[in-house]
Amino acid sequence: MTIIQSAKVMKTGAKFFITVVSLAILYAWTINQANDIQKAEWLIGTWENKTQKGSIYETWTKTGNTEFSGKSYSVKDKDTIVFESVRLVKENKKLFYIPTVKNQNDGLPVRFAAKTISENQLVFENPEHDFPQIITYTKITSDSLIAEISGIKNGQKRKQAFPMKRVKR
């Protein structure tokens, strides 16, 4: 084998090595990105918060590998009244909670960035939003959670908790 042939073999081997390493890094990055939203899969299903005025429901479905869709609603007689639609979406290496609330914010979505993503808790923040600035979901058991909104409203700290039981997976 000549020196030129040896150099070509080394160059081909180096390209192959770089390609394999690049693919391995890309795979690891993709798995890590998916893991953030996978940690939230315990939300999937329908949850009920019983109140004195009736039940409020929250239903979450998986709409893709990087997105969940949620809605909050009540059922009166046979009518479903939707209060809020939510997208939980992985974008640009971050997880966002993006609610659109009827009769608020001119019907436009508001983005809350994830601050905590664990197997038992999701915390989203938007310090620029009027209220709430923080939205938290805490898994108590596989069939119960507490959703909470908190922040500053009219100069005072406020917090409202919504205990929920799973009614459907």
C-alpha cells in the first residue's frame, strides 16, 4: 500500500468515526429532549375537581412526541363548556405550558416556561403575566394531583389550589 492509499484509508476512517460520533450525540440529545415531556406523561387522562358549583374537568392527550393538548371544562346538562385550552410543547430545547383562556388576554395564548420538570412535579413561570405568574402540577398518587396557580395580584401574594382525582386514563 502506498502512502497516498494509506492517507485515503485514514481520511475515510476519520470521516466514518466523525459520522458515528455525530449520530451518537444527536441520538443522545434527542432522547434527552423527549425525556422532558415524557416526565409529564402522568398528566395524560381526565381529571376532576369537585366544587360546590359542580365539577371542573381537565383532560390531557398526547398529540405527538413533543406535544400534549389539554383543556379545562365543565359539563352542564349535556353541554361541555370549555374554559381553557392548553398546549404543553417542547420547543427549542425547552418545555412550555401555553394556555389560551376564554375571555382573557384577547383570546391570545400566554407562554409559561418550565422551571421544574420531574416525575412528580411540573412548574411553569411567566413573571411578566398579570396573574398567575406560576402554574404548578404536583402528582400526589397515580390517580390524584394538585394543580395550583400563584403569584402577585393587586400587590398581594395569591395562591389557588385545585385538588384533582383521575376519572379516566
